[in-house]
Amino acid sequence: MMTTINWNQVLDDIPNNASEAIVNSQFTSVLIETLGFTKNEMLFPQFPTGRSADTVDFAARKNIGTDKFLFSGVDPYLLVEGKGRAIATGAKINLAEGTPKYNATREQIKKYLLSPKCQTAQWGIITNGIHIQLFRRHGKVVIPATACTLINKSNISAIVQHIKSLIDNPPKALTVCIYNNKGGVGKTTTTLNLAAILRKQQKKVLVVDFDSQRDLTQTLGLGVGSITLSDCLINPKADVIKTVVPFIHTNKQGQQLHLFEVIPSDERMEEFTEQSLNQTTKTLTVPRGPKRLRDILKTFVYQYDYILIDCPTQWLFFSQSSLYASDVVLIPTKHNGLASLHNAARVITNFIPEIKQVRGDGGPIALPIFFNGEKITDPGLQTANLEIEKIINQTKKGSFDLLPYYWPKSTSGKADKTIFSIPSYATVANAAFSHIPAVFLNKTAAEHYFGIIKEYFLQ
């Protein structure tokens, strides 16, 4: 049961120029208690994360029998990084999204959540008693679970209640949209082989073919369920569970292996091609438009480890819906396809912010790009990097830093232009004729895609 707190009094008692110590004592500790953790279920100050000398301000976990978190200090569930409202000179600390202090604090909580002693932590909060934001960790990915919100007396109770409801009922799945606003980069092939290699790691995977061309469905040789995806788009009362069909492979020994599950595309999906964020089709009406797919997938986020969405290129109903339904966007590119590199920038700087504004919960976010499906020569890589540098510099003029999305290993002190790459998918493409992802047929393909999930998803 949530502790009853007079939040008006709490906020009134914090000075406008409060230091970090005052904010943590008078606000953050009260927040954690209100989220349902007793004093012997939290550690403060300075919980060691196990990464060098890094410490996070608060860690919390429910006690388990005789294991009192205050004394054992192991397996934290929630981490909280508090900040002051001002520094010693009196200069204000602004944690509003996009400010330098926000960016630095967001990177702090991400680093802490991925640290050795915090492997069990699923949630992280940053706050200075003026702004607050909740983050969720899924494997190697840290994503916003709420927007960065300005706190006031009229909304603080609702904010805390919302955060509590999320951390008390964590979704199991990470929903990933594989997308680039350029065709020919291997989106469908990537989706299928990611599903397959995740299944090899004992993950439960649902694949969604949200493309009217039905390439993924046909590649696997699947039919539709007793209820179709288009039925569910139109009718909110349709049983979405009945859209799911198993992908079963018969091996050389005649054994039937249930590999993963799929929501296939169906022929009627072509009727939705005209719909966009701000219009409905002339022939069909989709309740909530591009928001509808996310409603459908809510049924599955507590059942699967990963939900992978394959969608078409054009920025219309299908791709808008897919990004709206996703936690993260994985962007395949080609090093020798300059259009794919530029269109990746459009996804990151235009399309994702458009969806974030509509969603209002901080998501989705983009993962760094990767090169997909070509042998890369040194001259070819040099040409690609020169073009990427132009893209990054052009975008900086608009106050958007693309460096972490193209060269994620670069730091302010060291230029590192490493981009994850799958060198060739010749064997991957041929696997389509066998109606099975290449990672089940080809050792090299399996190694490449295992590299992807280690790079992006598995900690």
C-alpha cells in the first residue's frame, strides 16, 4: 500500500537553491518510500555499482525472507540518481530534457544500470525534485519509461502513482522495430534471423509482419491465424491471441521444432496503405489509427522476451504504427548505400521525434546503425565514413548530435569510427527458399547474428 505523503509540504520545504544532499534527504528518499520501499529496503548514500569507483545515490529492493537489502546490499531492483537544484555558486541545475545536465545525468543512470553489481536492476530514476524521469533496463538496452516531466503540486501524486504502477508490473518484452526509410537494406532478413538467434539463446520471441507485401510471412511459408491482423486493426474486440501462429521447422531427423511465433500479415492489409498519423483510409477506419498496433501488442508484452516488428519503408501507416508500438528502433544500413545512411538520419532526427511527441512517454529511441550485407573494403569504408562525417556535421547545425548513432564508440577524447557490421548475407538470402532463417542452416550466419544480439541486446 502506498505511503500517504503530503507532497505540497514536501515541495514547499525544499529551497529553490537546494543542494543535492538536501534534495536527496527531503525529496528522493521520500519518493522511494512512497514507491513502496521501507527504510531497510534501500541503501543511501552512494551504492557501489561495481564499475570502478562509480556509485549511485540510492538503490532499493524488496526484502526476501531473511535477506534484508539494507544489510546484504545485493541484487538491487531500482536505482535513483538525485541532483541538486543549484550548485554551490547558486547557478540553477536544469534537468529538462535536452539540456547538458539532463544528457549527462541520463548517461549516468544508463551506465549505472549496466554496471556489474546492478545486473538485476530493472529501473532507474533521475530527479532533482523539479524534473523526474523513469528508465527501464532490458538486457543491454536502457529506455525511457516515462517522459522527463516537470514536477508541480498538481501532478506529483499522479506522477508517483504512475511510476509505482510501472515498477510494480514490469513488462517482460523489449519491442524492436527494424526500420530504415530506404529499401534494400535487409530489414526482413534481419528480423527473421534476429528472431532465430534469440530463440537459440532460449528467448521467447514474437515476430510481427506489419507489411502489406507479406514478405516475412511468405518467406516462412505461413498462413494466417483464425483471426487476422487486419481484423484486429479494425475491431478492438477481436481476440488478438488468435492472430498468432507458430513457426515450426521439421529438421533432417523428422523432428518438429517450435522455434518462435508470428503474427502474419494478410492480404487485406493492402487496404490500409493510405492511412497516416492524421488521416484514415477511405474504405476502412482503424480505431486510434497508427496507435492501434501498440494496443494490440500490449497483450503480449508480459508473455515474450522480444517482440520484433518488420515494416515497409514508406513513412505512412505501417511504419508509423511500427515505430509507435516500439521501445527501440534498429536501423540497418549499407556502407555503399549513401541513401540508406542519409535516410537513417531522417529516421533519427525526424520520424522518431514525431512519434515521441505523439506518445509523450519518452519513446521510442534509436539504436546505433549497423552495416548490413556487403563485403566492406578499406576504400569503401573510408568513403562511407566521409559521408557519415558530413551527415553528423550537417545535423549538428540543427542542434542534434548524431555521433552516438553512427559512431557509438567515439568519445570526446577519442575518435572511434567503429560501426557494427554483418559482412555478407549471401547465404542468408538463399535460405529464403528453404523457408527457414539462415542461422538455423549456416554456422557463419549464426555467428554474425549472434554478434548483433551481443552488440545491441544481451548483457
